[in-house]
Amino acid sequence: MHKDDEISKALIHLNNSKSLIINPKVVPVNNTIINPNLVIEIILQQKEVVVVTPQVNSNVFYNNGKSQISGLAVGVKPDEANLMYNIKSFMVEGNFDLLKSNPNGIVIGSGISEKMNLRINDNLNLTSSKGVNRTFKVLGIFKTNNSNTDKTKSYINISASQQLLKEGTSYITDINVNITDPENAEGIATKLSEITGYKAEGWKQANESLMAANKMRKIIITFVSLTILLVAGFGIYNILNMTVSQKINDIAILKAIGFKGKDVIRIFVTQAVTIGFLGVIGGVLMASVLITILKNVYVGGDIGYFPIDYEPIKYLQGIVIGLVITFFAGFIPAKKAANVDPVEILRK
């Protein structure tokens, strides 16, 4: 949740003309949240909300000797920020908890550490956009495997960030909210916008490009998987269809001695489902082995290790779809076998 810049209003409006002369410029405003404590209190009253934490974003230059890089220093309340982002899980050196007791401490991304040759307990000078210089002590290094984040982002105490921007203790640029159901983030964001009057974005809305790419990937994977299952189903159908053709005399004899059509159907459907069941077991075992191997493959870049994991829902979907397809792949030729007239077959 944050405050956005606004577009300026029309300068001239001609009543007798269809045209509207405007000057559409962005009006710079002080991007702060008025009375943030009240806003946080209102948000916490919503039953879907789990964690709420304020932060102050400050564009800075990191200085170490002659080295200088630009980045973003995020002022946070350490305990709340860790509950929100689980920062401790990304730590590769140092201790994030030390930030609570050290107002001059900073936790930096691994990219900043590598570029500026910084280690734990080293000093790092920050210059803010307001021209304030301040030296911080490196208390920890985190690595998210997102190169842009690791090369630019750092965490400091919220009070230190306010001082870098020459602002008071009530200055807040963003309020981050964690809810019980992440999939309902867009609905909660709309609700919070109406209640507070500030712009609220769900995580999907804030990452539209990534969500579009993820959706496209899921569609491709789904169609490829269904295609493979359908091909397997046609394979089973062809096998059973050939079996019916080859065993037509045996089927006729079975019907002649009293077997009904549903008995013949049960025989072939059982055969098809058995093939499908064995295939499902083999597929689950092979998928588990491949996932175990791929999880340990390092692809590098922002991705890190191959992004794959065991998903019980996907296993269940594969098993159900596989068995359904094999059932119909066996039912169609079985129906054909059930309609065999034993008299005509035995005459031939």
C-alpha cells in the first residue's frame, strides 16, 4: 500500500468546443502515508490480515572507497519484516536479528557484497537522495537468487531510513500486508483501497509480467501433458482393438456358452485399466526420480536451482486423468466385442 503521484487537472475548458485543452503533467506529491499508525490499525481489524509492517524506501548510493553503486535501502522493523518476507531464510552470512539492536547496522545483498568487496563487520557509507551521508556496519548478507535485488537492495532500521531522507518518525512510504489466502490478494487490495483511500496492490497485480509468463508456461505444460496422455490412450486403444480382432472367435465362443455383453466389456476394460494402473505406478516412480535429480541441477542466474518440486495435486491429477483415458481407451473396443454375434462369427 502506497501513495501515488497524480495527474494534473485541465488548464482550460472551452464550453463551446468539443476539444479539451489540457496539460497532462505528473504532479509530484510527498509520497507519504498520513497518520500511518491509524491506517495500520484499520488494516489489522480485517480478519483476513495476518501481518502488517511499515517501511521507508530510500534511493541511495553505496560508497566504499572509490567504488559507488546505486541502490535501494529499505527501512524496516526487523521482526515484522522477517515475519513478512522470511528474510532469515535468505541469509548466507551474519545474523539478521542483530539489526534490531544496532541502529547503525545494515544487511546487504550478495551482489553489493561482491561488487564492493564487503564482508561482515565492514563499514559501508550511504548517500541518500537528500544528500545525507551516513556510515553503516555490515551485519549480514542475503542472497535471493534475483540478481537485480541482490545487487541493489539492503535493509536498515526504519528510523535510519527516515533520517537519510530528513523525515520524522511518522514518515512511511509503504505498508506491506500479509493475508491468510494469497490467492485472494486482489480482492483484499481493492477492499483496503476503499477503506484507507490509498492505492493497494495484490502480489499478482504488482508482478503482472511474471504472472503472464507463468500462466503461459502452465498452459503449455497442460497441453503437452494432455497430448502425451491422449497418445498413450490411443496406444492402448489400438492394442485392445487388435486383441478384439484376433480373439473374435474366442469372444464368440464365450458368448455362445453364456457370457453376456457386459461380461465381455468387463474383461477388456479390466485389461485396459490394469495397463493404465501399471503405467501410472511407473510414471509416478519415474517422475519422483526425475524431480529429485532436477531439484539438484543448478541452472544459474536469477533462477538458481531448477525450479521444480513435488506437488501432490499434480500427481493426483495425472493419476486420475491417466486412468480415465485408459478406461475409455478400453471401453470402446470392449463395446465392439460385446456386440459380436456368435452365430455369424462361428459360421465364418
